[in-house]
Amino acid sequence: MSEQAKIQLPELEHESAIITGSEDEKAFDITKLRPNTGHITLDPGYGNTGACISDITFIDGEKGILRYRGYPIEQLAEQCKFTEICYLLLYGDLPTEEQQQQFSSRIKQEQNIHEDMKRFFDGFPITAHPMAILSAMITSLSAYHESTDISDIEKIDADIIRLLGRVKSFAAFSYRKSHGLPYIYPQQDLSYVENFLHMTFSDTQENYKTDPVLAEALNLLLILHADHEQNCSTSTVRMVGSSHANLYTTISAGIGALWGPLHGGANQRVIEMLEEIRDDGSDYKKYVNMAKDKNSDYKLFGFGHRVYKNYDPRAKVLSQVADRVLKALNVDDPLMEIAKNLEEVALNDEYFIARKLYPNVDFYSGIIYKAMGIPTNMFTVMFALGRLPGWLAHWREMILDPKSRINRPRQVYTGPTFRDVTQIKDR
């Protein structure tokens, strides 16, 4: 018999099963609370609400732990390719060499987009935000492909592979569109990461040479962003997917959630903050003092995290890579100097240490993307490219769960009570 907890209400008592996860996480099962008591729980922002049971990603924010399917993010980042992480998140285990070759080959077969879709890109103004283009292009796949037959596992996986191949091309084309450049097609002999760099930065389709520094940095960034449990965009994907909306619309909804500055747009705000400090004479100490002043509303972006109350393990990995990338690319940018000064403050100032305001993954990713030559308005697109396998894995897990139901949160109503409608002349 499972462990039980009791909820004592004024007029009755309700027993609730305690569910224990594999990492000893505890949850009250309140699925029968409202039918049995007429009460619901109230948890604005869902910070204490478990919306699902999942075996994909584990986070311990207090200890600074992040694991995909049990594997520590530090080991995965050091030893794996991004497509291996895609396979791991989707299917539960790291692929064998043969599985990896087959999986990568299937993605390559899906990386060319329908020629008619190039007209869609031509229809966007050159000022269009790349996230707007990406979202629209993913949704438009619904017009070219039937909705996924969720009773057929092969069709589910075929649609997942199609998105893994196409979204990379959409992202690269959106960059080319915003810069008035001709579209570059993928090459079959290049890896996933190499192909994205080729399609994004090539001047021609011939004689492209991958910069190993850029390829290593991008592979790492994509891995570190691949999944992060039930965040805003992943929860959105599960919410929309629970209605059995087609997969393309579902992923496009996740794109919309990610676009918000409090979520995927955070790394863009880091660069904008650094630019603000630069334009004010690079006096970073002034802004540090403003952030520490309890009478000031100013906030430094890129420090602290909603989940992590310790050093974000992804940021630890990226801090080392940022140094290597900047040195290898011989970047001489005043923003980088400001960033290093802010990092030094955050790691040594007692105010930041006491509040566990360590530099987070957004702080370093924005710096690295800028050094790589990726424009600020593409940062969130890069985040989406990395997060895609996580979205797909959670959608797949949910859609294959026979207990899955359409999501429908409750509310506590505080509006007017019953009122009679009067004639318009008497109002």
C-alpha cells in the first residue's frame, strides 16, 4: 500500500496518496480532491504543481543537478553530439553507433524544405523577427502534411524526424532572409551542426569549411538547451498537444512561449544590458550598485534562476567554453570585457553569493552567440533549435501515455455574483 497523507478540512478529511519519484521526489496525488471535497488547490505560476509524471529530465535546483535520462549534463556535453542527445531524449538511451548513423541519416533526408515554401520566406518583410518567421514556417507544415496518426508509432516518429530536419533549415533561412542573402541548401556530407553553420554563414554552396571552434561551441550550446523539464514552453507543448492538435501547431505554440523575454528571450536581454552599460561609459560598477540598492528597481539580467538555487550546471560548462571561444576567435569587443567584469563581481561579491545570484546559462550563451557572429534577434531562434528535441520528447511521452487527458486547469473565481440583465435604456 502506498504512503498516504491527510488533508484536514473544516468539515471533512481527505486522504491523498504520496507518489515518490526515482530521485525521491515527493508529490501529493490530488486527482480526487475536487470530486471528493469540492476544493481545488491554488498555485499561481504552478511553482508547486506537478502536471505530469515523466522520465525524461531530472533537475535538483538546490544541488545544481541536471540529468537527461539519468546522464549528468556535464558528461553529455563533453562526450556527445547533439543528434545523440536528440535520440536519448526521444527514446530513453544513448544510441549505438549503428543507431546513431541511421538516426542522423533519416534527419538528413528531411532537411530540405518544399520548394513552394521558399515563397513564404519571400513574402516576409526583411525586418521580420526570425522567431516570427520560424513560428509561421513550422505551422505551415500543417498544410503540407497530414496530422499525425497518434495510434501509429512509426508515423509519430516520422513526423518527429521531419521536424528535426526542417526546423534547422527554417532557422538558417530566417537568418538569410533578415540579411537579404540567398538561401543555401544543406549538404549530405555535413553533420547536423555543420550543416546549420553552412546554411547560415556560407557565401556559396562550394568549398565550405567548418570552423571547428564554432562547431564545438554550437554543439555544446544545443546540448545544454535540449531540455529543462516542465518549463514554460515545454508545458505549453504539453498543454496544446493534450488537445491532439497536430504536431506542427503544437511545436509552434512552444515557439511562441519561448519567445517571451522572461523565458527564451533572456539571453537577448543580457546583450542589451551589456550594450546599455557600454553606452554609459562601461561603468559596470554603477549598475552593480544599482542592482544591490533596495530602493532601485534595476535588475542585472543573466544572474540567478527560478529553479537553481545553486550554480546552474549548464553555466559552469559554458563559462569555460566562453573563454575558449573568445580566445580562439580573437574577439575584441568591449561587451565581452564588461561581461567578464560582471562575472567576477557575481562570483566574489557577498551580496550575490548570499542570494545565490550566480551567472546563469543565458548570461554565457548570449556572449558566445555574439562572438560567433549570430545577431541578437537570432538568439531565441538558437534556443528553439536546441530545445526542439526536448519538446518533441515530452510530446511523444504524453501522446503515448494511455492515461493522458486534455489539460484543463481550474480557477478561483472572484468576479461579481449573480446579476439580472436590465434593458439597455435602463442601464
